[in-house]
Amino acid sequence: MRALGATIATGLLVASVLAGSGSPAQARDKTVEVNNMAFRPHTARVLIGDTVTWEFNDGATEHNVTATGWATASGRNFASEDMSEGSFSVTFSRPGTYTYICTLHSNMGGQVIVR
């Protein structure tokens, strides 16, 4: 039984080292597609230091990405121009849930969760 416990503990230790637990993660990018009147994925989960890029590709229909709620109340605003093509990026340096909308289309919204 002890051998099984030691094997499990060793496996958990190896998994945590491989996952980078306890050490800073390398920054990476996450893409959110803006098309068909939606943000896909609706929720982007990233780590501190990661960059989220919204790729606009909805024909001639213009959209934007505008922070709301906690993000604006805490002074962590971000907002893109109105655009139908191109991209807009934000690097997140603090944990939290950042909600955003397209101010041109009230049914479009999403969130970025930073851990």
C-alpha cells in the first residue's frame, strides 16, 4: 500500500512540474474570432501575461470590443475601434474576469478570465 501511495505522490509531483505549477508560465496568445454576429469563443481563459487577439472577419459588418463592468470600474479599460476586418489585441497583466461587448450590437458579448 505504501508503494502505491509513493507512486501516486511521485506522479502528482511530476505532473505539477510539467504543468509549470509554482513557476511563471510563458506568455501565449489566445484568438477570439469576431464573425456571424458573435465572439468565438465566448469565454477566453488565459494566464497573467497572456495576450488575447480579436480577429474581425464578418464581411462588411463592423464590430468593436469594449470593456464593461469590473474592467471599467477598476480602471482596466480597453476598447477597439469599429472595424469589419483586422485585429485588436490586449495583454492582461492582472487576474480577474474581464467582460466586454460590441457597443454596436447589444446581443454580442464575451469575457476573458485571467488566472
